[in-house]
Amino acid sequence: MLYWLLYEKLFPFFHPFRIFRYLTFRTAFASGTALLIALFIGPWVIQKLREFQIGQYVRDDGPQSHLKKSGTPTMGGVLIAIAILLPTVLWSVPSNPFVWITVFSTLAFGAIGFADDYIKVVKRRSLGLTARAKLFYQGLAGAAVAIALVVLDQFKWFSTQMSVPFIKSWRPDWQWHWLGSIPHLGFLMFLPFVLWVIVVLIGSTNAVNLTDGLDGLAIGCTIIAAGALTVLTYVSGHVVFADYLELQRMPLVSELTVFCGSMVGASIGFLWYNAHPAEIFMGDVGSLALGGAIGTVAIIIRQELLLPFIGGVFVLEALSVILQVGSYKLRNGKRIFKMAPLHHHFEQLGWQESKVIARFWITALVFALFALTTLKLR
């Protein structure tokens, strides 16, 4: 919106406004705007959540040290969403389709999380949406994102070819091209891509959701992942860097740098209130929205195979739950970890919560730095 007003409309009359055409400038300002929004409206959101008695429910079978967190305002993901989306709309090019696809994904998955939180907190139920219902709605949202990208593929603005870490020449294409020549079945050529997007987004959203169990853990890892994605989106859309790193160059995706910068700023602002001891929790509305945003950006820039490194801690947390459940069912109740997700395992080993958080942040940073090094190790 500001880009349209200050550059497209007012630049001819006031030439210093040309600075607003520069992506790095708008990304920095979007990040700063998101940070200020989160910091300034954070206390108001916390107060309103307390007035509506929207407090966190803590299970009795979890770590006993967490029982004192019961009643802490939750659904703070609403604050994160506002702080991400408002600066994105203000500072990005309004005609860019990839920005709106990512905004839609963030809102769609956030709405699913909101419904889950609403049922649990407002309706005073121990469980929100059933696992089947949650997966169904996540699949619908993922399918909508995939279909939008398929449409852009038809205009040659997007490519379903995927980048593979460490390999320059091999770029697998998620299309069944042989179906394109069969009458009435041509639309099925995109079925593998649609299914792939659904799997990636469901995995991404639930991985972030499982990580959200300690004060500041998930949002701190989000800051690191969003920072890595900011670099990746910028180089993917930059003609010189993309050519040097031998990446698929998609000029329009560079505008997602503004979105990623907003995510960094909003996450830092939320961490101010979510740091141990937390004054507010993000809830499912926050974790699903962030997971959807991270997964969608990675898909658009065709770097979804880097997601296990960009969000390394998220993946480890999700794997710990999968392994724990699998072991319990297949080995007659035997467990691999003392408790899952993984951060609870270390708590049970005697680590203080603040130590678990700090060390997981370090791990996330190492993973993200490794993801960035793969750009040249090809």
C-alpha cells in the first residue's frame, strides 16, 4: 500500500521517494514496523485476553513445573498475525501474487488454529478440533495454496521444478507431463504437486505446533527460520545472486522478502512477552499460522527440501513424537523418550526450562546456517 502510494503515485512529483522501490529498504522497514506493532499492542492484547479469561490449559500428565503456567493468556497468535500481515500489506508490492498466496496461507492455517483454541479455551473443553478434522482443514488449505501456484505455473510465473540441496543439475518436476496429452485428463498432471504441497504444509504446521511447549521456544526458532528464509527469498529473486548460486530465478518471489522480514520483526516483538516466564502464549492460532507461512514460503521458492534444516528443531520435535508413538504402539508400551515432544524429554532429565530453550535456539541456528551454506555447496 505504501509502495503504491509513495513510489508509484508520488515518486514522479517527489524523486526522493524512489528509495521505496528498493526491496532491502522496504524489508527493513517492514521488519521494524512489525516489531513496533507487536511491542505496542502486546500489552493491550494481553489485557483483553485476561478480561475474556482466555487462559492456557495445562495437562496434569505433563511436567509438574508447568502447572503454574495454567491461566496464562493464550491465543497470542492473533498478535503475531496482525504484526506480520499489516506491515506486509503496507510495504510490499500490492500486485504481487506470491505475497497474497502467503498471506492467505497464514490466515487460513491461523483460522484453523483459532477454531481449535476457541473450542478448548472458550468452550472449556480439554480437546479442540479432532485430529481428523484438523488434518482435513489443513489439507483443504494446502490444496488451495497448491491450486493457486498451479495457476501461476500456467502463466510461467512459477515452476513446479524443485531445487535439490548439493545437486546443481537435477531438478525433479512434480508433474505427470504424459497426462497433458490425454483429453479430459490433463488437469491430473498437477496431482503430484498438489499432494506434495499438502504434505509439506501439514508437516510444517504441526511441527511448529508440537514445538510450542516452552516459553519462547517456538517463537525463537521461528525468528531463526524466518531469518534464513529472508536470505533465501532475496537471493532467489535477485538476478545476480540467483545466477551465481545456480538457483531457479523467479523475479516475483523476491517480494516475499518483505513478508519474511515482517515475520522476523513480529516474532521478535512477540518474544518480548513470550520470553520465560511468559506473559502470553501463542496458542494453535499462532503456531499453525507460522508453520503455514514458513512452509508456503519454502514451497514458493522451491526450497522445501531445505525445510528440515531451516526449521531443524521443528523437525526434531515432530520426529520425537512420531518415534514415541510408534514405539509405544509397536513395542508393547515401551518408550524411546521419557516424554515427547523432545523438549519435555530434556526437562525430565533435569534440565531447567531456560537451559532447554537456549540450547534448542543454538541448535536451530546451527541448522539454519547449514541450510544457507548448501546454496553454494552444489
